[in-house]
Amino acid sequence: MIKKLMAEPAEAVEEIEEILDFELIDDDEPETLQELPPTADGRPARPTPRRMRSGRRVRDESEIAQMELDDTEPSPSSPDDWLRPSTFPTMPAEPGFEGYVSTVDEIRRLYAEGEVDAALDLAATVRPPACGFSLSSIPVVIMTPEQIRELPLDGRSGFFLARIDGSSSLQTILDTAPMSETHAIDLLEQLLALGAVRLVPPPAESSGNA
């Protein structure tokens, strides 16, 4: 056995490793798989059974691959690093008037936090529950100019709001507004929901009931 070790040192080392099941590491050899020099044809060198860090021999290439995965640092571009919670509102599907009110509250919260675009997008999709109102009723602005400036209104809503003078009936406003009646009703509903406008009965109906 001693003569064999002296005559064939490389084979003897392999035999010792097989018996003791541990690795003899040469300080002059690369310490990682990535540092192995390429072969003569330019391909990466195949890992040898002696290239390991755990102190025992690697049995197959699948174990080497697993070792490489274990040593890999987390990627800085992983989803956990760049995904962030969306600031766009996610409203629960609440039916009826309560759901409508919660949506309006969300619009106000977004606007107060500076999310103007998100507030406008949500305001464009909200529809109040059908409650009905008379075309002879009179829209009246019940907010101060300062309060109105704090509302999430776009140019169309502001234009419609400017036509409300506190004396013209809803029918008159719809007839004179340069937009479709459906569009005007939608804008009125949004203003009612935001608390900027309310509808009052016309004086003729009030005096007629007296």
C-alpha cells in the first residue's frame, strides 16, 4: 500500500478520500467553481469531485448545482426589491348608499393626500344609487369658494358648477349647458356626492303648498 501511494499519488489521494469521505484541498487550487480556468476549447471546466466546501466529496453534478444555488446572493432586482404597494384605491364591493358614501370618502382621502389623479379617476367611475330628483328642483352651491378649490374637480365639473346660480332650475341648466344631458347629470351627481351642491324645491312649488 505504501509503495502504491508513492508511485501513484493522485490515485492514492482519491482512494483516501473515498475511504475517509472528506476532501484534501490544495491551497494553490481555486476555491470556488467559478474560479476554475476554462478548458483549451474555451468551454467552462467541468467541476471535479474534489471541488467542494463542505468537507466531503461531491457525489454528482446535481449536488454541485445545489451548492452553487446555496452560495448565490439574493438578486437586487428580485420582485421583493422593486414591488411596492399600489397607491391606487382598492374599494370593497359595497352595494347601495353605504358603498357609495365609502367611495366618496375614499375620493376625499386621496385628494387630501395629494393623489389628485387617482381621486379624479375614482370620481369618474363612481355612480350614486338611484334616488331620483325633479328637473324643476334648483341646484344650490353650499360650499365656499375656498372649500370648492379643495375638491378633486376637473375642468368639466368646474364648468358645470359655474352655471349653478342658485335660481335656475335643473331643467334650465340642462337645456343651456353645452354638453349632453347624460353628461351633465353625471357631473351633477358627482357634485352632490362631494357635498358641493344640494337640490331645493322651486319657489313656485313652495308657495303653491302654502
